[in-house]
Amino acid sequence: MSTQSQTVTVRLDSQTKSRLERLAEHTRRTKSFLAGEAIASYVERELAIVEGIERGLADAEAGRVTSHGDAMARLRRTAGGADEG
């Protein structure tokens, strides 16, 4: 991640802002630092989801799919094997 930061304005409801202020006091971090960390984490998580969906759609379009019946049969075999251990 780049060390150069840029400013973004974020609107929060008063309760969230108060909670952010409390957290900043307790952690001895700035509100800006905490908000930046939260946004970075959210963006990474959401991008991973979107990219996974895009890969799945590309697989479906290319015909790389498994039928529901085959998937369920594989799950049953896997779950059945877990009980035996």
C-alpha cells in the first residue's frame, strides 16, 4: 500500500462518530487513521467478493460448471467420510 495519503470526506451519523471518537481515545489513534484502516479493510474484502463472482461468472460462461446433483453427491461423500474418522 502506498504511504502517500489523500483526503476523502466521509459522512457519519452522530452515534457512529461518537463511537469512533471513543475508539480513537482508547486506542490512542486518530479518527482519520481508524477510518482509513476500516475503509481499506472493507475495500479489500468487497473486492475479493466481486472478483470471486467475476471468476465464477467467467467459469459459467466457459462451461466450467458442476451440476447440482454432482455437487451434492460430492458433498455427501465428503461429509460421510468425516463421520468415519
